[in-house]
Amino acid sequence: MAQISQLGQFVSNALEVVEFKLLRDGQAIEDAESFHPDMAHQIFGEKENIFGYKDLKIQLFYAAGPFDVCLQQSYSKKIDDLKLDGMKADEIEAPIAELMPGGCIFTNLEEFKTQIAKKTAEFKPMGDKVMDFTLKNDSPGGPAPREFVIHRCTLETPGFVKFHAKLESIIFWFVDAASHIVHDHQWDFFLVFEKYKNPKGEERFATVGFTSVYKFYSYPEKIRPRISQMMILPPFQRLGIGSKLIESLYSYYGAEENVTDITVEEPSDIFQNMRSAVDAKLCKNLASFAPEKLKQGLSKEMLEEAKAKYKINPKQCRVVYEILRLGATDRSNPQEYKEYRLEIKKRLNMFYAKQKRDLARAEKRGVNVANARAMLPSEEQHIEQLQLEYKAIEEMYSEILKKVNQQV
């Protein structure tokens, strides 16, 4: 028992002991903002524990522009030194280095500082600029406006493949089931960088985030871009940069005649809500989405205009319509509010109604559907479930509308 208690001192939670910092040109390490990973199971196993070190601390310093990385680790005691039944500490450097192209990772901090000083000075955004924007601080005496640029790259863009491989190394700490991009020339990449001045007043660029888009074939001679991965580095989150990145996709692909519409690969709830806020903001000013037209129901005109202007697909257009119609609905007007609720519940009820129709048709053909019917909720249960689903949707749409109104 004493040995088990002693071993517990040598188990570290990777989410707590791993620390990231993005180092800008001329910035002291202690001044850089630190952040921790959201996950570590893809590096250290399902339990996300590191065994064999007491008071373990792992620091990963990334050069904010070129994204070279330096690993620093420290601990007060290692279990190997105790010689307990041949127990050995887990490897730390090897699994982290595997994330980097060619396993290239600095472990000497002074060498890292020397090497990246030159790389950072030479680093410039690669590819073609598709958007620039400024984030202003409205509070008196607050920080100066921050400038950002978004560039599009392909696998043919000089220097991009090597840079993106380094950028991918951080994805595994924040995106579940992350994987390296397969080299296929149908990929487009949109990178976000912040312009900043070093202490000498020289212009530098810091990497902020990226999204990858795969261009699927769409019959007969068009393409259907699908957003695959998107990541905004933690120090830049909650600033509206993700929304700007989505807008840049619409701006770029919206001008392409051979694009049918834009889709998303298995979006998370956070991403879907951000996307819906951007789409609603864009469609709000379209003629077909005028308040009086929204109250008449989803129209072919809305579907066509949203697709033609912003490449929004029909399924997403329906979401946008529901959000904007809620915004145009006077919830203090009983009849108007009731019409909106019925409109949403009608859509929510479609799957349940289809199940009942399918069972009825099967019964007519003499199929025994007793077990299937037993699995369906009763009418009373369904009505209760429908109300809960509607309430959750209205709350979600209300939050999205707040963002839409802030952006306009």
C-alpha cells in the first residue's frame, strides 16, 4: 500500500502540466500569454496521464510566426532513479516530436531563441491575400486597434507545405480525432495572421489560425467546397476572428462561378452557431429576407438568393430563415408568436410523422410492426418532447441573434 501511495506522486495530468506560449519577436518568455491543451489522449493515451515524474512541468514555446517549437521539461524526481521493480517513466519528447515534421523540435532554449530570431524577421504570410480587417477596442485608453490578414494557400504555394505541417502539430491538443492533411490538390487553406510591431517598431506577423477546405466535384462541371478543419489559437479566440475567417470563404468562393454551394464536414455546435450567425448577418440585408417576407414562410426566392450571393446551401438557408424570422417576430403578439412556434414544430415533427407513415404502410403490406410501434413515443410523450426541442432551439436562436445584432 505504501508503494502504491508513493507511485501516485509520479502520475501527472497532461492537461495541467503541459503549457503553451506563442513567442513574438522581442517578447520575453514570462510576458507571453500561456494556455493549456483541451485534450492530450492523442499524444499520451486515453487517460491523458504521464507516469514517472514528480512535480512535472512541460512547456512548449512556439515562434508566433514561423511556428518552430521548443520543448522544455522539468521535474523534481524521476521514478527511474528509485529502481522500483524496473518501472520506467513515460517518454515525453518522442510523442511530442512525432507531431512535428521530421520530428524536428528544439530542446535547447538558447539555440531556439537564436534560430527563430532570424526566421521571425524573415517570416511573411504566404499565398494570396483574400481579406484584411481591424479589431478595434472601444474602451477609452484601451489597446490600439489590431490588424489581421487572411491569405489563401494551396499545396503549390511556396513554403506552405512545410509551414502547415508545423501548424498541424498543435491541432492534436485541441481537435478531437485530428489527423494530418492528406496531400491532395483539391485542398484550399485559408490562414489568419496578425500584423504587429516588435519593440524596435519593425513589422512582424503572428500566426492566428486557419481553416482547410476540400473542393468536391459537383455535377456537371462545378465544385462544392466543404469546410474541413478550423482552428483559432486560444489567445485569439472570442474576438470574432473565426467569423471573419468564414466571411473570407464566402468572399472568395462567392466570386467563383463554378462553385455550387459551401458545406461543412461534421460541424461542432460551437462552429455551427458561429457559422449561422455569419450567415444570418449576411442574409439579413437581402431583399428576400425582409421581415414581411420572413413571416410568409421559407421561399424559393430565399433559397436562390442565399445560394447565388453567398453559396449557402438549402439546408443551412432553412436555419438562417428560422433565425431571422424569430428576430422579425413580435413575441409579445400571441398570434404572431404562435405562428412562429408552429412553423418550427412542423419541421421538428417531420421525422416522427414519417416514422408513423412508414409503419402504417408496412402494416398494410402485412408486416408485423408491433416492436417498432412499441419503440415510438406516445402522442403525449411526443408533444412533450417537441416542446422541449422547440424551447432549446429558440434559446439557441436567441443567442445567435444577439451576435448578429452586435455584428451589424
